[in-house]
Amino acid sequence: MGITDFFTDVWETFSHPSPEAEAPPTGGSSTDSPASGTDEESGEEAEANKQDSKNKGEGEQGHKPSDDDEEEEEEEEEEETVDPKEKLEKECETSKECSPAKHHYDECVERVTGQIDNDGKASEDCIEEFFHLAHCATQCAAPKLFAALK
């Protein structure tokens, strides 16, 4: 089956509605009561609605929230835990271990920012330096993170 055959089949399926969908309703329709799905109300419904409006304060009542529900909501809204990995990686970025990678990244950022200010565009980016710094920070933080998780 080629691509044109596929599109032809799709076109034929959706361009010709099935005959069952357009068939007229069978059987007669009643004129005694309104058709379903209309906003008209029958005499019985009108009488029942009048009785309900008279008995407004009596009988069934809807759900009224209580104070217990508020307490449950407060318990559910507990503080979300903070990921310790992010904090450890930030500490490692400024540590002595990652200072060479941080130094190269900072120099690159200054160089690229200067190029953008002078020329309106940069001839390089700092992706490689960023990945070196991120790798160093991750390697530094990993043992501390797993020690904290145990």
C-alpha cells in the first residue's frame, strides 16, 4: 500500500458519510409530551417544580463543607521536600575541586558577552565549558548525595 492509496482511503472514509448516520428516525413522534433534549417542561414537571419551590427549606439538602474538610486540606498541603542534589551541586561548583572548570566557564561567558555587546553576535558559545563545569559539580556532589540518602 503506497502513500497515495493511504490518503485515498482516508479521503473516501471521511468525505462520504455512512448512510446509517443520515437515516430518518423510524416510528411516529408523540405530540403529547415535549421531545427529549428540549427545555420545555410537562405539566407534571411544572407541578413538581412548584411543590419543590414551596418546600425550599424542608427535605433534602446539599452537601455543606465542615471544618474537618479544612483540616484535611491543610494536612495535604504539606511542604514539598527540596531536592538536596541542587544544593550540593551549587556548593561543588564553587569548591576548590571545580574551580578550574568554573574559571574557564566564567572567562568564556565574559568573552561571549563582550562579543555580543561589540558586534551584536558571538562567534562562539560556552556549551563545552558549561558541560565541563556541570560534570565536575555532579561528580563532586554524587558521593555526598548518596551518603545523605542512606
